[in-house]
Amino acid sequence: MRLATYNIEWFANLFDKEDQLIIDDSWSGRHDVTKAQQIEAVAKVLIALEADALLIVEAPNTGRHQNTVRALEGFADTFDLRTRKAAMGFANDTHQELALLYDSDRLEVRHDPKGQETGKKGSTQAPRFDGTFRIDLDIDTTEDLVRFSKPPLELAMRTQGGTDLRLIGAHLKSKAPHGAETRDEVIQISIANRRKQLAQAIWLRARVEEHRTAGEEVILMGDLNDGPGLDEFEHLFGRSSVEILLEAGLYDPHASKAAQVRPGPLPTTARFEMQGEGRYLQALLDYVMVTPGLRAKRPAWRIWHPFDDVECWRMPELREALLTASDHFPVTLDIEI
């Protein structure tokens, strides 16, 4: 079975208010890419992935008129994808939903959130992901009230072979200091964002530990917007959010390599143009983490990087589709379950 995670940049821009694809030459959210070009590229990538289940980060919007599931199932029908059914959890206000496209012949999937419903009052005991987490990160003795702008997607899954497992899809808080105009504002916003992201990781870790205590296997995947050593503010807190999640017994070979003292060259899953600098920044942001019982099944991970993956590089049409579709690249996990 192949499971995948893929952050599709500005995917929501490709659908109108009735969740129909806008296949024309108007600009998409990607630089110098039309909607028609991005739609074609995304379809080519999804067909090439041949996944049984695909977590889409930045999925189409759910709102007053739009519906994520309807949009994704329409996309799958248009391109005759095997992953023709969609599932999602709590909608959010960012126009960047978390959703799963999956092959219903091979998987049974249902939204199954855990934790206490808290509302705004919060709880210190890892509440439901649409609630509020009360936590003191122990750097200023001040309790924080933390919420997810994009509540993680919690799914109960059963494979065709009878394996039960939990899947958590996440898109953690970005650390980028958006809106900052001065150096002091950059520092202030960056620290606040990292603080919130670490709290979200602790919240996720607690949920994974609950499942492990209950004897359940977990796959946690998505865009974690972090990794060891990615920014200068990490030293204030001593660890990255990825390292916090690894403490729950989760494993991803790329995350584990990045956490080494001298990791050497690192794999990357995202590529961003540095405005005004004439170059690209590459980063490891997307992960597929598994609990020990799943790791024992000797799964295989793959980053579909257009330049670093040999097969992707040797297929020009796929290579160009990966570059056109998004600023992130898919990560897949092949596992016998």
C-alpha cells in the first residue's frame, strides 16, 4: 500500500465558487503559472504517484458555498484517479484545508477526532484539535492559550487486508515573520511563531502517545514547517517541533537524519524562490512518521524531488509537472499493511 502527503500550493485558487475547476489562462497563485498549467501539472503528479491514500495539504476551501470533499472528488473524477473518495475533518478559515483522497476499494476511512471539547476555555490535557490547549513552555512562566489555525485531520482507517490504524494529517504554524517591517518586529514575530509551533507539536505528541498507550499504530504526515536547525531562534527552546514529535516514538528516516549532530547533506521536500536574490532555498518540511509497529514492517520512504530523485529526473514530463504544480514535493510511504 502506498500512502502519500503533498502540499499543493494555492490549490484552492483552481476552483470557482461552485467547486468547478477553472481551466483557463488566468494566473494561478503560483508565479508565472496559469490555472490550466497548474491543473494539468497536479493531475500528472497525482497519476504518477499511484497512491492508495493521499493527504492533501492546502486542499480546496470549505465555506458558505464551497465544499472541499466535493471539489476533490470532482477533480478525481475529471482525471479518472483511483483515489476517487475524499475525507476531511474540521474546516478552517484559511482557505487551506487538510483532506484525504483515497481508494475506497482498498481503505475504509472515517473522521474520528479524539480529546475533550474545550471551546475557548482550554485544557492542559491535549484537547480535541479544534479546541484550545493551555500550556506553559517554561521560558517566561506565562501560560499560553494555543489553537490550531488548521486543526489536524484525525482519521480511523482499516485497510483491505484488515489492518486498523490511525492517520493524523497536520499543517503546523509557519515560523515566517509575515508582516514584520523592522528587525525588532522580525525577532518578536519569529519567536512568537516558533513558540506557538512548538506548543502545537507538544499537543500532537500527546495525542500520538495516547494512541500508543492504547496499542494503536499511528501515521502522522503533512507539512510540519520545521526541522532541526532550520532557523536561528531554535536555540531559545532547545529543539525543533520535529524533534518533539520524534520523542513520541515516531520515525521518519529524513527527520532522523536531520536530527543527527553532523547530518551531512540533507534531503529536501520544498523549493522556494528567494525574491531579489536570484536563487532558490530548499528545505525539509514534509514528513511521513510512523510508530514502531509500522516501522517493523520495513516501509520504504521516497521524496518525489524533480532533481534529487533519479526516476523523477529521468522523466522530463514528470519533472516539469512537479516544478509547475507546487513549491513542495510529495513524500510517499510504501508499506505492507
